[in-house]
Amino acid sequence: MKKLIFCTLSFVTLSLLFTACEPGGKNGPDEPGNDTTAVDPQSDIKASDYAGTKWRIDSCLENGTPVHGPHFFIDVKTDKEVILNGYDTTTFVFQEGFLIIHPESEEPWKVQILKATKDYAELKAQFGTLYLSRIPDMEGDKLTPSRQNIVGTWKWDWYYTELYHWVYEWQKWYTDYTIGTTAGVETWEFREDGTLVQVNTMNAIWDAKPVTIWWEFNEETKQIAWGYDENKPDPIPDSYWMSVELTQHVMHVRKYDPSQHDEGYQDHRWYFSR
């Protein structure tokens, strides 16, 4: 039953994705996106237009109140199939203003498409309303990583973690990976003074406050570091430094740690946009 509920909520997310078309900015109930021209929910939505795009659920309202979930990272693989958080594969079709999940099933699930712009969508399910946004691709000219190019506010879109390790029980090497996004919209403000302020739209619900940590950029190695230490280490240990890939609107940060004892490794990646 829990598996069914999880898949159902996941598919709701998918529908929102498919109703958008191009990279966008901040999205939520009060931020309808840059393009105010909504798609007529009754018109035909071409699923093929969204194949190869990635989306996330920015927020979810239940009876008008923000709730913790569902929040998913949605990878639209084809015009019939999506993958949620890297694990759950789902099939879908669009039909007369609805997203039909598992259309081949005897009991398919229908989710109403309320609104759609090129980078934003709203879905209506039995439990509430979902707001989705498309995650921009890293397109355009690459920027040379620098402190100047990083300073500013970024939206944390999603993350990827991969662990390659030996499993003694199975007597073989195995790869564990985690793909996902945050609950709510989380922004990271990299300030010139070396502070990094993390703010999440769910803070009011959790009665939490913005988090301020330190960050640093090495202009020689073109690497970035951040940490939650009470005081920034001096010098900053090598294990803190991460590589950066950057365009005007997208930033990818990667920390790759090979094992010092065997063939294993840890690969951590953060994906941001603005």
C-alpha cells in the first residue's frame, strides 16, 4: 500500500513537469514563472515535447497548507516514461486536461492539470495541489569558475550521491546511489564576505531559521569549499575542496573522494540554478 501511494504521488509530480517547456526561475504558488501565458488544460499536451527534460516539485499544499511532501526529482526519459528520484519508473499519457498514470492498468490514476506555462505547472490531486518547475540544463557558454561568478543567490535544484564499495555478504563490488531534491524551495546565497546563507520555504512550517555557514573559493585551483564548522579551518583541509562547472544560469559542484585502501569511491554532486 505504501509503495502504491508513493508511486501515485510521484506520478502527480510528473504531470506538472510535462506541462512546462523551457528552463525557468523561481516557482511556487505565488510565483507563476516568467511566462504568464498558460497552456489551456483542455488542449492537447504533447508528451514528446518534454522528453529529455528534468523537473522538481517545488511545493505541495494540502487544504491550502504547505506540507512536507511529496517532493520528487523527475527525469522525463521518453514521451511515455519518467523516473522518480532515480528509482521508480512510471508510465503516463495526457488526455483532455488530465495526466493519466499507468494508463495500461485496470485502475489508472487521473490527475487534473490546472495550469501550465513554459517553466511552471500546477496539478490537482485528491490530497492537494502540487507546484512544479523545470530544472534548467547546462546550456550556453561555460564560465570560468571564479568568486565573482559564484557570488549571488542560487536555487538548489537536486543532488546526486554515488558510493562504490565492496559488499562482503555478496562478495562483489556494488554501487549505491541517491538522487533527490529538497522539501520546499531552498536557496543558497553566496556572499562576498565569505558567508553562505541557506533559506528554505519550509522554514516557517518547521519553525526553523535560515542557516549561515562559511564558504571559500580558491582562484588558483578553481575549487570551492564550504562547511558548518563554528570557525572556518585555517588552512582549509584538502578534503573540503570541490570542483565547479559553471554557466550564467547553472552551477554544478562535485566532490569526488577515492578510497585510500581499495577501489571504492564516493561521488557527491550538487546542482544549482538561478
